[in-house]
Amino acid sequence: MGRITLDQVTKSFGDVNVIPPLDLTIDDGEFVVFVGPSGCGKSTLLRLIAGLEDVSSGQIRIDGEDATNMAPAQRGLAMVFQSYALYPHMSVRKNIAFPMKMAGVPEDEQKRRIDSAAAALNLTDYLERRPGQLSGGQRQRVAIGRAIVREPSAFLFDEPLSNLDAALRVGMRLEIMELHKRLDTTMIYVTHDQVEAMTMADKIVVLRAGNIEQVGSPLELYRAPRNEFVAGFIGSPK
Ligand code: ADP
Ligand code: MG
């Protein structure tokens, strides 16, 4: 589960076209990074996949089903936001439980999923604390925990580490990669940071002004950038 296909997807805001017709296939279990300069349409593309924005035209398929007009909650995806958006007055446990409560997951099942997510994220000892009593990295892990318990077929990350300092960012990258290995679930990760893209991705999608400049593994992009933009952005010797 977790195969996502975009077929001739476009997005305009008023008269301004942000995503020209775009085709993309994300395979089951892949770690895909959307990378490109600020304003190139990374967040918009992710929000279209999540269903937080409607496409202007084209089709989005998730696990073989036409998801173009599905509500976000029906798509089976979970978004991890950059601003942690945790509830400050609720414990970590309640923050993580919240989406399951909304979805009507039975209490004992909620508990099982919270315990499992907390173990995976090293949060077992922090479940009764409030977000304000946690470090930045721990808060980010709670936000990821809240996504895990929904058991999504894919995780969507929008620059999740941009609020963390450089040293912590390196550690969190490793944690997210470890989580990907453990869960074996599709992850789409948006960043403007080339190093993050090159170190984390199975597949990199390089965007410029809503256009896909190139898709490939980090090594493919490094060895054979298709044009000067990709070469410059990825840092290829050219
Ligand atoms: P990125 O995430 O790569 O920085 P975005 O997807 O946020 O880029 O934005 C791409 C372009 O779309 C930008 O020019 C931005 O101003 C525009 N845009 C994004 N969301 C909206 C919106 N809701 N209304 C109008 N323009 C928008
Ligand atoms: Mg963005």
C-alpha cells in the first residue's frame, strides 16, 4: 500500500498557474523527496496529494483508486506539519490519541497503537508530560507519533525539521530514515535543503516553478544531472 500516481495534475490560484501539467508515480514504500527553491510549489504539490487543496485539473490515484475528489481523511495519508501544531494543554498521550478519538478507534486499540508508536519514537517515558515540558526534537517526535497511530499508507512531511537547530536536524533525519525502514511505508518529504534530499531519498523530484526538472536517485542526479539547474542545485561537478 502507498502507491500514488499523479496524471496531468495542474493547480492555479486565480490566474496564476503554480503547477503546470505534471505526471509523477510514487511507488509503494519509497522515500521520495520533493526538493527545490522556496516558492517552487513543493508545499502546494504535497497539499494536493493530501487533499488539503483541490486540483485545478488532472487525476490523483492512491493505491489504484481515484482519489481526486476524496476528502483528506478518506485518503489514508498522514501529514506531519512543520509547525508542530500540538495541543499545549493536553498530555503527549492525549495529543497522540486525538486523531484516533476523532476516527472512533476503540480505547484498547488506541492504547496499543500509542504504546507501539511511543516505543518506536522513544517517548514511552514522556507520555504524561505536556508539549511545553519537552525538547524541540521530542515535540517533533510527538507530531510524528500522531501520524503513525493513524496507520497511514503514506506519510507526508512538509519541511518538518526547519524549526530545529542544525545538530538536532541531523539526528532527526536519521530517526525518520530509521522509522521508514521499520514501518516500510511510503514517505514523501518536502525540503529546500539539498543535503537533506541527497542523504534521505530513494528518489528525488527536483522542482522549479512547478515543473519537474528531473526525477532520479541521488546518485543518478549527481552523476547525470539533466541540466544546469539540477547540476547547480544538487552540487554536481560541472
Ligand atoms: P514552496 O513550498 O516550494 O515554497 P508553495 O507551494 O508554498 O512553494 O508556493 C508555490 C507558489 O504558489 C508561490 O508562488 C505561492 O505564492 C503560491 N501560492 C501557494 N499557496 C497559495 C494560495 N493559497 N493562494 C495564492 N497563491 C498561493
Ligand atoms: Mg513550502
